[in-house]
Amino acid sequence: MMAVVDAAARVVFDECGRTIAFLVGTMIELPRTALPARRERGTGELFSIGINDLTKTTLGVSRDEASRFFGVYVEKDIYARDPFASLDVEGV
């Protein structure tokens, strides 16, 4: 994809008669894309992690739903903290 983006940028730059600096990266929002991203990280120039979507998909619950019961989960030590208010580095 980097080759496709670079080629498209060259066309636009030629049409406009100028260039700008830009980075090519990817948005990681799903577990299926997060796992292979470790192998591909040398390809992209940046990764943006969609923590809300990644957490929601991993846990199978939305932030809005979780706000109603995660406080109790934290009180009962089911979770150390609300995973939508902090990074769950091990789990997500």
C-alpha cells in the first residue's frame, strides 16, 4: 500500500507543481489487525491505535455499556481499573 500511496502522491504533486512531507501509516482498531502489526511495523511510518474500538472488540462490550457496571468490577477486583479509562497492556 505504501507504493500505491507514494505513486498517488507523486501524481498529485506533479499536478499541483509542489510537494509536501507526509507519513504513511495505519489505524489499528481490531485485534486481527493488531496482532500482525507487530510483524509489519517496519513497513509503515506510523501506527495509530484505536484504543476504544480495540478495547470494545476485545472485551465484547461498548464503553457506554461498561460505564454502568465496570465500577463494580473494579471494586470486586475483577478488573484492576476501568479498561476504557486506562490502557490494558496485557489484555488489549
